[in-house]
Amino acid sequence: MDYVAPRWLPGGNLQTIWASLYARRTVAPLPDYRRERWTTPDGDFIDVDFLDAPGRPAKGPRPLLVLFHGLEGSSRSHYAETFAAFANARGWDYAVPHFRGCSGELNLAPRAYHSGDFEEIDWILARLRERQDGTAGDGDGDARRPRSPIVAVGVSLGGNALMRWAEEAGSEASKRVDAVASVSAPLDLAAGGDAIGRGFNKLVYTRMFLSTMKPKALAKLAQHPGLFDRERLLAVRDLRAFDNVFTAPLHGFRDTDDYWGRCSAKPHLDRVRIPALVVNAANDPFVPAASLPAPHEVGDHVTLWQPAQGGHVGFPFGLPPGHVRGMPERVGDWLLRHA
């Protein structure tokens, strides 16, 4: 991916923050999402937001782009809306499954979501595949109708989780999707977790994440008394400590080190058996450049794009206020070529 940041946005932090808060996301307003609530196998629920392709044909396969959001993200995150605009302009269907508790309503089960939630992703993609195959051709009765393509992109936490799914699924992944991409994913969770817990990152990004994560955890405790130690959670000041009190034990991990070690996608990228694009900017404040995978650490199915600039899910373009449509266009076009 060839990318050079605008001169008026120097540095990874500015490229990250400006892109998220101020850069233009779409050329025209997006249609409203259509929300569906799905009951999970364990009796909980997730909410999935859809944008149906405009003027879609009555017959034939329609590509579906699935986006897995980042930590505390949603279908309204800046990157989700730019990918929505890309899909809408290309005539694709688009879906954003929300990780549990991220759609604006607290989920029911004691568990929440985490960076290696590949079993949840497998269930979601299986359901979308079944749905897509059932609607391809819209009931024309032709058993030979072409399979409707599905491609998936994961952003930040969602990118690591999606790559962990591709690694675990191996050759079976092609039964679900045709190609996958991760954008700004912390594929080495320990390196990313330590980076976000220091200096400016801790003052700004960690504080931002914890401002929503801690209240949601306390609401979860009210829902399930005794789930964890309330005083320990209130004392949390970084993501390592939060994961040690909440994320790791709730999802079956011994502690933060066990969670980060077992859920990092980087050590297993040679197990991916479908076309996979991995995009990381070298100046991402969340993801140290030294922790990025090298070409010899990935398999033949993985393509690495590691531009020097871009920040964390930033990649702004143009004159002030700039826009963030360029990265979804490049990633989306790559996925389409490999679908």
C-alpha cells in the first residue's frame, strides 16, 4: 500500500486522532443501518447492522463485506462508516456484527468480548455464509447458481481476532469467506498492550478506552454479582490491569499474560490458508513497528502492507479537513480482486 500522509498532519498521533474526530468519512450521507438481533448459541445476543446494496439486482450473487470493529467500536466508528460508504458505492451488501456489549445495550451473559474471540467470529461468519447462500439468486431454483462472495475486514482488535479465526480455521476458512484483511491490528498483543500503557498513549488513549470499559464492567458486575473484585477494577489505570481483573478471567484465561500470549495472531500467520491482507502503519502509536510481522514470518497466503505513515486506523488524505476514504478503497479493492 503506497501511502504518504498530508504534510499538515505529521506524526502517528496526529494522523490517528484527526482521522478519527475531524476527517470526512463519506461523500454523501449514508442510508440508515438495518439492525438485526441474533441469539447466540449460549442464549445471549449480538446486534448486526446491515446496509443493503442500493439498486441490487433481483438475481445473481451480491458481494457481502463484513466488518469486525475494534476495541469499544461500533457501526458508527469512523472506519466503519468509511467502509460502509465504500461498499455502498460499489453495490455491495455490508454488515457490521457488534461484539457483545458494543451495540449500545449490555449483553446478558457474564462474558463480553476479547482480542482472540475467534469462536464468536466463526459462528457469525457461518451464519452469514448460510444466509448469503440462501439468498443468492433470490429463489430462482437453480442449484448451479454461483456462490455469493463474502469478504471480511477486521480493524484493530477485530483485525487480530479475525486473523486468529483464519489461523484456527485453516483450509476450512474458505467455506466461510473468500478473503480477509486486518487493519492496524495489534498482532502481538503484549507489545501493543505495553505501548498503549506508557506516556502520552496512557494519558490519552488508555484513558479514553477505560472511560467506557470500566462503567460497562461495573454494569456487568451489577448484572452478575460476585463476577470480579469491584475494588480492584476501580483501581485499574491501564489495559493490562483491566484485562487482569476483567477480560482474562471472564474468558477462561489465567491472567493477562496468558490471554495476550494465547490470543496474539502474529505467531500463527503461517497457518492462514485464504488470501489475507495485513495492513499496519510503522508509526502506529498502539503497535510498535518492531512488533510487526516480517515477510519470513507469514505464509504464502498473507500479504503485508506496512507503510511508514498512517497512524492507528488513520491514513488521512487531502487538504484540511482531509478525508479517510483512501484506505477502505485500497483494502476493499484488494479484497474484491481476491474474492
